[in-house]
Amino acid sequence: MTATYKDVNDIFSRNFGSETLYKRNYCNNLFYTEGILDFAQTLDAHWLIDTVISYIPEVLKVYETEEESFLVIEIVVDKNHQGYFEIYREGWIGNNYHECISVAKQIIPFIDLPTKDNEEITSYKFFLELASVNPVIYTLLLTSEH
């Protein structure tokens, strides 16, 4: 079965809260929700969780310097299935407020997520929310679960 963007919408509409959190045994600083697990399993996109884990050191550095408790993860994919993965935050730099301060960004030559039929660019957003400060643990969740 090839997933479509309708499948993506179904995932977000059926996941609006989570009773169980999951984690990879090799990363103690990230939990993820039932919705993220549903996304990964339905779209065969377990790479999303692993990519977030690979950038946890950068996220922890941001926490150490900014005490940032909320970040956005965005995956942008075009019709050729090329795009990027980015973790960003909002905040002040000097006297100016910025809506997108990049924490990490990776160009990805092939992204196997479904795209919207009538649009050149498809964007997927997720949240990374502080769950604990001692130790510092973040939770990865769908926007519908926030």
C-alpha cells in the first residue's frame, strides 16, 4: 500500500492525546507519543524519530543556553520528494523577535512522505516539548496532540 496525504490527515485526526509515551533504548532524552508512533508505522517513517534523536545534542545545548521548552520540527518536501528537516524555535535576538531561529537543519535528497496533490511544497510540522528538567527530557508529538 502506498500512503497518500489523506492517510496523513487521518493520522492527525485520530491522534489528539496520548496515554503512553515511548522511547528508543539508546536515547534517554526523548519520549514520543502514540501519535508519533502511528505516524511512523502508518507511513513507514521511523526515520523521523531517529532524525530527531540525532539532533538531541543540539536541542540540549539550546536548553542549556536559552532554557527553551518548546521547539518546532518541520519537514518540507517538494513534488520530486526532495526537501529538508529543520528544528527551530521562536525568540528574541537582541531587540528583534524572530519566528524561526534554526537549531538544526538538514537537506534530505529523498523524503518518502506523501505530498499534497495540488501543491508544489508539502510541509509537516511536529512539536518538541520539554517534559522534564532533571534530567532534561523532551517529548515529540503531533501538532494535534498539543
